[in-house]
Amino acid sequence: MHHPTEYLQGLRQKGHRLTPQREMILSAICESNGHLTADDIITRVRKRYPQFNKSAVYRTLELLTRHGFVNPTDFGQGCVTYEIHQHPHHHHLVCRKCGKMAEVDEGVFVPVEKKLRKDFNFFPDLDHFAIFGYCSKCQAAEKKSAR
Amino acid sequence: MHHPTEYLQGLRQKGHRLTPQREMILSAICESNGHLTADDIITRVRKRYPQFNKSAVYRTLELLTRHGFVNPTDFGQGCVTYEIHQHPHHHHLVCRKCGKMAEVDEGVFVPVEKKLRKDFNFFPDLDHFAIFGYCSKCQAAEKKSAR
DNA sequence: TTAAGTGCAAATCATTTGCATGGAT
DNA sequence: ATCCATGCAAATGATTTGCACTTAA
């Protein structure tokens, strides 16, 4: 598990202040073992500190994202989820049917990255993708056309 | 340019009705040469038919997407854009700095698709990605850290 | 005829913002 | 003492929905 302190120090080094709210937000993210939405974080922090306000969450998540401490991922559920930035990066496979999620490490995209750099002069951020599709179990049903 | 008729016939074949609204929506999409948001479509259709309502747009776009006639893409601008489904598929390279967009055809992702199928038993929809990064011109500035 | 589609207005809901207060440095 | 960060409440804005009316088939 990652520790909040490491990110708090990082923020301080970048010239930002260390506040209890930021600490609580980071603790919530570090203590979870997956993706959290802004609302998840609010719920968790409020168990200890009920007057906790949502603006701080959004502002802090923006800050953490900007500095690369967390990665936002949009799983197409109408809200963004956040996760501690991992080394190496990874991507998420999401089954459109059963919703099951799996992770793949960044290596899968290395050929793509190279090709884009070489042939298109484009330097992609292939950090954190949500890749939709069908898992093996649900694949059989995929062939049926939309209703 | 694609013609609305081909999609209207497609809808009819799937058991849906042909309405003037659907025709106007498809015409707007076909006549544009790129991505349109729901709001873009509303604006365009209202030039001819001012009482045109937004619900029809959202409902029709959902229908067209479900049948694979259009592809939605989220460029991270807070709204979804739609484009006629192209053969072959393509993806979009979006520069985070200058916003310039370029297209890459689906071929770039073939190795990824194969690997996911083979190693993960996962059948991805790699139809229409927005890939963020930096174009060659803006790449130089990328190394600077966030403010 | 009749179920599907539309128009309208209101609801949703994640995220953002203005501004006065508070607190980290 | 600064001025960055928070709390609150209101605003935003894309998308959705309920429902009565309309219309394509």
C-alpha cells in the first residue's frame, strides 16, 4: 500500500500546503485498493469528519492529477474514478456485458506508442486506458445484433 | 460523403420508424465532415426547423450508436461527439497543448487486439479512441513540470 | 389502429464557481 | 501577516425522463 505521507511531501515540495483535508483525501485513496469516485471519497471521509465538503475533493483531485500522483479513469459510468499512480502503468479491460474488470500492464501498448512516435510524430500519453469489450464468457453473446 | 438514406434504410430494416427528425439528424451528421456534439446537431437542424427538440437528438443518437451507424467519442470536453461509422475504423490523436487533431487508422491497434485476445481472453472494441498526448511541435514544452 | 416517436418541461447529477472565512506557512 | 485553501450555496450544463400528444406503419 502506498502511504499518504509520500504524496503530502510531494505536494509540499511543489509549493502546496498540507491541510487535514488533503491528508484525509489521500488516506482514503491509499486505503482503498482500487478506483474511487469523488463521491466515494466524500462518503469515506465523512465517516470521520462529517462536515467535510465536496469542493475540497474536486479541487484536490484536480491538483493530484495535475502533478501525476493520481490517474483519472472514465469507465463510462457518468463519473470519473481516481487511483494512485502506479509504476508500471496499467490499463483496464472492462466487459461491456458482465462488467468484470481486469488489468493489463503498459507493455501491451509499447508497439502503438513506438509507431505513433515514429510515423506520426505524436507523443501519446498511454497511461491509463479503459478498454471496453467482452470477456471470454460473454463473447458468445456478442454476435447477436442489438435488439 | 455518406448518404442519410443508407442509414434510414438500416433503421427501417431493424424495425424502427422513419421520421423527419431522424432524417434531419442523419443529414446533419452526414453533411458535416467531422464530429458533431448533440448541441451542434440541434443548432444545425433548427436553422431549417426551429421547433426541433433536443430529446429527439439524444434518443436518436443512442439508437444510431446502438446499431453501430455512428461512433461516439469523448474528447474530454465535457460532452460526447458523434461521427458516422467509418470503414476502416480510425482513432484520433489529440494534442493536449494546442488541441490539434489527427487521425490514425485502426491498424495501429492490431497488435494490441491480438495480444489481448490471446493472452487475456478478452475481445476488445478498439473502434474509436481519443488518444491524448503531444504533437511534435508541443512536445518540447512537455518536459516542464506542472505549475 | 396502435405502438413507437416526439415535444416540452422538469429532473438529474457530476462537477464547477464566487465569495467570505479560516488556517498553513 | 499572507494568501492559499476550505466551506457553503448556488450555478452550470450535458443528458435523461415522465407524460400527453402525434404520427408512421
